[in-house]
Amino acid sequence: MKGKLITLEGIDGAGKSTHHGWLVEFLRQQGKRVVATREPGGTPLGERLRGMLLHDPMHLETEALLMFAARREHLDKVILPALARGDWVVSDRFTDASFAYQGGGRGLAKEKLDILETWVQGTLQPDLTLLFDAPIEVAQARLASSGNAPDRFEQEQKAFFERVRRAYLERAKLAPQRIACIDAAQGLDNIRLILEKNVLSIC
């Protein structure tokens, strides 16, 4: 049986990374073999590209191309082999992030992102995308309280994140059968009940 691909999305500070590990353990408790991964990254090459993408200034199109280069390697080395084995893959970000950040946030033409998406992943789409949506003020307060040094995306202004959030919500409207939008400002227990319901629906 082919495995399933679940992706977690949202603006920086929305809380998706908080739920990533929990979701992996929940699926394992359901008897699934699970591969936990992230983007950009997920492979040795991808992690090196991640370092550049998060910290080195670069042209917008260079940024998008490197994101998709890391994704191609991620698909080849991690995601596709896992799905072929029948494993479940839970990835902290995937292609929706490129449409939200490089497209919505930075203004790269959607047509260029469409070409890269088709070239890199063909018809593959996640079986379920969990979109953690929170007001910008809530997300930024969480980032500020984390104590971590912000990367070059997290250092962006409020208007940038408003565009990213809007792009995410537009993606969710276009693919409601795949993308579950979750109010990430609510309590942890409520969020996890919603996650359970959505994940069990594709088991």
C-alpha cells in the first residue's frame, strides 16, 4: 500500500513546528511507519541549502530555484522512497510554502512557481496539508518569546507576513479537499483534537 504525505504549513510563529513532533508520535501510535522531515532541508544537501536560504542574501529567483532544488533532492532521497515503502511522511513545509513566501511574500509570478512545481514534483501533491493560521501579531509575539535568533525570513516586516498569510489562505480556498485550515490561536488541546480528526480521515 502506498504511503501518505502530510505537510504542515503556516507563517513563522503560527505554531506548526510545535505540532510536528506530536503528530509524528500520534501516527506511530496508530501503527504507521512515519518519516519526519522538513523543508528546506531533509537531506544532507538540502540542509546545506537551508543554511544559505535562511541566512544569505540572494536574488528572489535564486531563492525560489534553490528552494525547488532542495525539494527535488528531498523528493528523490526521502519522500518518494518512503511513500513507495508504504511509510507515511510528515513534512514541516512543502510546496505551498513556496507559493506563500516566494509568491505572496516576495512577489514572484505564480506562473514561474507553477512551472517549477510541475517540473520538480510532477502530479504529486500532499494527501493532507494542515495550514496553521494565526494573526500576525500572535505569530510575531511567539517568535519574539522563543529566544532564538531570527533568520532572514523571520526578520521581515509585518506587511510581508500579511502577504504570506493571505497567499496561504488563497491556496486553501483553491484546494479545500486537501488543505485543512486550523485556527492556530486557540488552545493546544483543541488544536490537537482537530489534528486527530483530520489525520484519521485519511487513514
